[in-house]
Amino acid sequence: MHSASSIKQKFLKKWIMGLQLCNSSKKNMTIMERRKAIKLSADLALASVRNCTTRWSRALVASASQNDDNQALLQHIIGSDAAKHKKASIDVVANSTTSVAKKIASKKILKRSWGIRRVRKLSNGALKDPPYSIAKRLVKKRTQLLKNLVPGGESMDAISLIEETLDYMVWLRAQVDVMRSLARASERLDGK
Amino acid sequence: MNNSGGSGGDDMGFPDGGNSAANCPSSGMIANSISEEVPMMAMSSMSTLERPPISVDPFFTSGWDTLASLSHNENYGSSSLVSHGNFVGSSYPVLMDNQGFGRNGSTQLAQCLSDPRLQYIGSGSISEMVGGSFGLPELNHLANHGSLPNSASNINSSGCERNSEKGAQSCECQNSGEEPDGSSAGDRRRKRSPDPSSQYCSNKNNEGDNSDVLRLQNEKKQKIEQPESADFSKHNTKQSKDDSSNDGEAPKENYIHMRARRGQATNSHSLAERVRREKISERMRMLQELVPGCNKITGKAVMLDEIINYVQSLQQQVEFLSMKLSTLIPGMSIDLEKALSKEAHSRGGGATNLALNPGMGLPHLYAQGVLKGTLPIMPSTDQYRPLSFTGWRASSSL
């Protein structure tokens, strides 16, 4: 119980710190910029709270660190664990880009060969795909979609992908809760 | 092989898994923080993961009776997962869900939340009532109108007691139901009625469905009994492949006991693949508990579809909320604390995620109206202090 609220609090604090930093650095931001800053600081706060133990958090940090504009924000939020996280995130980035490319290429080759085989089969015997192969295709399509959704998900196999998805979902929910409460609070404030 | 990489992530809180069965009836602790690690939380953490998101106000519920029945049903379905122990990445206790849960009158909910079992039940059942988090924007809108805290609280408090009892009982029932099967570990061939989850395992070995499910459940029990690393499980899998071909009788206390069943191929490849498939189906089941309204869905494809929709909707919510915040807070740093303090007051100070942890800096701030409370948290960067301090001054003047 304590950990739940404390985690949310940690996230909130880091997030607010990030927002303050953004605000102090730039004045007169447009709405879009502000939105991006909010989202970014939220993501980074998330990742830092998780201490980059999960893959998707590392991927988030990695993608954020690639953008040089965010360096100050990144350093601020990630804080003392900067060295570890940066290493981890950089490793993730490096691995992901190379390995993903390779995997994708190899998978494409495989798919091409399978497709050719299937065409041959069909042309030969007009075999109907048994239902489970159709299901497999559907599942594959959807896992691909999921990989695109979850940050850093491209280079994971199905098992870890599902774990990461679980984790990410839980986190997203927490993020939504915190943001919503903040929004309501500020609404009330403005209303009064 | 990819599995080794993937199963590396399996080193979840399985050290906690050993206690989970024993702790099931009593624990009720839903907090699920792996880093902080109370072993008891293992079960409750899974229970919390099972709960769909709480996006509905209490007054939406038609009644705690229905909720109790729903939760009751859910308990049976999900308690099998309870034994799984902590899930590695998710260090978000259930409480997190429940906090977003009661927008109004959530103080009473907070009291209910103090009993973890209540969280376990209340959150899940209500979200089931709502039928998912996809109606969130409207609910939010309604929630903002701030209606009926009292009635909600009464309902909550009354329902909580009942639900807690049922939750404990169902939890115990399920675990006790599983345990006898596990105790007769030697006889793995006991047939059970095929679970819906057996459909996940689209087997190449056609006879294998029931046994797969059975082994999966046995596997889980073994995980309870012996929390070990996934690498070790891989090792055992290889060992047991040999064992399965040679010795089919002696049940071993392995992490995953892969014995070839009657009429199944003892090919090492198929065994490994079966392990993999079972892992996937386990996790799919976990996900099923987490995503709202997915308890009746069987089948990977549909389940994945729901998951994708849910993740997308959550991401869209984040976008929407960040946009909203960007419009609401032009200053972005100025009145944050003030807003939070007001929120805390409006909720009675007991229900917000901020106020729940009395030792933390933010509530402390409210009393003083000074930034100093947050300073210890930050890595001290002096350049930012004066900026934020002026921000607080500005807010106090509002």
C-alpha cells in the first residue's frame, strides 16, 4: 500500500520537477510544445521511477536521450542514477537498432520463402489452410501491432513482449491516474 | 534461441512465489512492489493485476451485491494466477488503481482500501460493471461534477465487509482446490475439464490439450513450491526431455516438469515448444485479468486485439490529459502545489495519492506552503531553487 502511493508520489514529484525545469528553460511555449514537454517529462519520470529495470522504460529513456534538446531534462530527472541508466539505455538503443534490423531482414526472408511454399501448395492441391494457421497469422499480425505500441518492443520475443505489455499497461494506468488528478486539481483551482 | 532471452525476464519475484500459496488466505496485501518486497504481496500483487482499471465512480455501481457476485466469480477465475508471485516489472500496487477509482467521496474508499482484500474485490468488480475503461472520458466528465460522496461511501463501506469475506474464502477455495491436485504430484495424468485457456495452446500434438493445461497448472504449483530462475527451468526442461524419454514415472521437483504424455511426441523440440507455448498462455491469462472485460474471451487473437485496443486507449488518454494540462497550466510551474493542496483538501486529505503517504514531502508542503519540503527529494540543484521558490510565492498570492 505504501509502495503504491509512494510510487505515485515519486512519479508525481519527478514529473513536476521536470515540468518546472521545462518552464524555466523556455518561456512562451506554444500549446503543442507544452504538451510535448508534459508528456516527455511524464515519460521520463516514469522511467526513472522504474529505475530502468524494464525494457520499455529503458527504451523510452533511450529514445529521449537521442534527442539532444532533452538532455537537460533527462539529466535532471534521471538524476543520480544517470550513469547506469544512460548506459543501459544506450545499450538498448544500440542493440535494438542492429538486432532489430537483422531480425526484420531475416524474418522477411523467411516469410518470403513460406509464402512461396504456400503458393505452391495451394496451386498444387488447393489445400485449405487449417483454421489454426489462420489463427496463427492473425496472432502474428497482432503481436506485430503490439510490438509497435509498446516502446522498445520490436526486438522482443512473444513471451517477454507479453510481460512488458503487462508492465507497461500497469504503468500507463498509473500515469493516467496521476495526470487526471492533477488536471482536476488545476481545474478546480482555476474554477475558484 | 529467443526463449532464453525471453525467459531471462522471467526472474520475477518468484522468490516470493513460494510464500504466495500459504499467504493467500491471509495476506490480502495487494501492494505489489517488487523493489520493496514483502513476499506476501506476491499474491495480492497478482490479484491487483487481475483487476481491471478503476475508472468508474462508486455511484455508478448498481449495488454491491452484484459487485460481490462479480468479484466472487472473478476470484475463481483469477486466483490461479494468484499463485504466481510477483510480476517483475509491475511495481504498482493495486492501490494505485483504487486511487484513481473514487473521484468523489473517495475517502471512504480509502478506508476500504486499507484492507487489501477489499481493493482486490472492489476495484475489479466495479470495472467489470463499467465494462472497461473505454468509457473513461465520459466518466471523468461525470466524476468532475462531484456527486454523491455520501451514498457512495455508505455503499462502499457496507460492501467492503462482505466482499472481503468472500474474497478470502474464494481465494482459499481456489488455492485449496489447486493444492490437492498438486499434492498428488505423481499422478500427472489426471484429466480435468479443459480450460478455456487450453485453446491458447494450438497444439501440433492433438492429444495434448488437456494435458498441457494440466501441466501448466502443475507447473504453476511447482513454481509456488520452488521458485527458481527461468534459466534453471530451461536447464530442467532439457534434463527432463531426456527424463521423459527414459523415465516417465518419477515426478521430480523440477521447475518445469516436462514429461511426455501418453500419445505425445517426445521430441525435444516439441517439448521445448510446449514449454514456450505454455508460458505464453500463462501470460496471456495474466493479461486477461488485467484488461477490463476480457474474462470471457478465449483465444490469443481476440485477446491480443483487446490488449492492443486497451494500450492504445491508455496512450490516447495520456495524450489527451497532457494536452489538457498544457491548456490548464499556462504557467506550468506556478500553481501546481496550490492545486494539489486544494485537491487534497477537497478530498478530505485522505484519499489522494499524495496525501496517503503522510511522511512524504508534498503534504508536508501544504502545511507550510513552502517549497522546502520538496527540496530534499530533488538532487540539489541550486539554480532551480530560486525559480521554484518564486513560483510558490506566486501561488500563495493567488
